[in-house]
Amino acid sequence: MIDEDIVTSGYEVYVEQPNGRFEPAIMEDEYPPSGPRASRAGAQIVCPAGLGLRHLERGVSGTSEVVLVKPTVVLETVVDELAGGDQATGF
């Protein structure tokens, strides 16, 4: 007996939302640090800076998502970068 699954597939352009948390695996920092690369994972997103593209596939076993182009975001840590490290982080 042959079994067939119905699968729907599509592409989605998206942006990350303000006040979310930075996840380097699925987004890019628009203004990465110029000095030593400290982890920015979990930093608060101030605003989106660029669009992302993801592929969504829905089937009987659930939904899968693959990020093809990471969206860019501006993080709260940009204040430190612009002030040369003299400012406290946060708003």
C-alpha cells in the first residue's frame, strides 16, 4: 500500500519585533562590536533593520522552518558602541 502526505510549502519575508531577544543563529546584528567579540545572545532588540527570508513547510507531521536570509536588527548595546563604551547599556 502506498501512503501520500500532503505538504504545503512557501516562502515568507519577515522582520524581528522590537523588545524581543537576540538569537545569533537566526538573526544578524546590524552594528556588531568593533572590539573583542562578546556574546550578544539574549540582548534586547531595539528595532528591525533589514528583512529576512524563511522557507516554511507544513505537513501531517508538523511545520518546519528554515531561515534562508537572516534579518538584521539593532540591539540595545548599540548605545555603548556609539558612545565609545562610556554609556550604561539599556534604555
